[in-house]
Amino acid sequence: MSKRVLIGSFVGALVVGGAAAGFAVASSPTKPSLENSSARYTAPSGDSAGSFSFTTDVSDDSGIQSLHVLPWPADSELDPTEKELRDAEETATCRTTSDETSRCTYALKVTEVEAAALEAGTWKVTALATAKDGDTLFVPSAAAFEVER
């Protein structure tokens, strides 16, 4: 599914262990975490396409497998669930920055037609991080951004 089709579907949906100090001590596994999250929307103007981007640092002791992202208007009836995000085909692009952390970015181009169909106001970004060991972190409101007319 293309990113352009994906944002169109959003609009359509809106309308209707380790060892320490030489001892074999098992450390308790950690759950994934998100830090430094930010979202940005830029409307198209003139000949330039608009864009949406969400960037965050995702950490887990086993490393990061994937990050699913869903932007949606805060005033809508939408309330994305972990299962809905898990079933989404598209994910952010993640670049490893250390053994435990990845910088993940989700970006879309937005046409004038798509922008005209977006609800103005505050939007939220829901995220689902999945670690290599299978642990997950569901964040219903990982970031917020404004869509202005």
C-alpha cells in the first residue's frame, strides 16, 4: 500500500538478560520506550507538496524491530487500538543509533487535494513499538501537531 493511499484511507476512515561484575545475574528485560518524539505537518503551497513527519527515538534492551504510526484528528471519534496498529502494513523507517536505540521516522507527502480533505485542528499520533524480543509499547498519544487552513 502506498503512503499516498494510506493517508487517503486515514481521511476516509475519519469521515465515516545480562551478566554483571562477573556474576551470571539475569537482568530483568525492559519494555520498549519512546523519547524525543515530535510530529510536524506542513501544508502544500504553490508547486510544493506538503508533508507529515513523526520522529522518535525508540529503545529496548533487545533492539527495535518496528514502529507503526497512525496520525488522527483529536476531535474525531477515532480511538486507535494496539491491534489496529499491529495490523497496519506500513511502518516508520528506523536507523540504529546504538545496540538498544533506533531513530525512527515516518514521513508522508501530502497533495493539495489530500490537504483539503484533512480536518483542521489538533491531531494526535498513536505509535506501537515492537522490540526484537517481541515486547511492545503502545502509546495512544505519542505526539500532537496542528493542521491549519
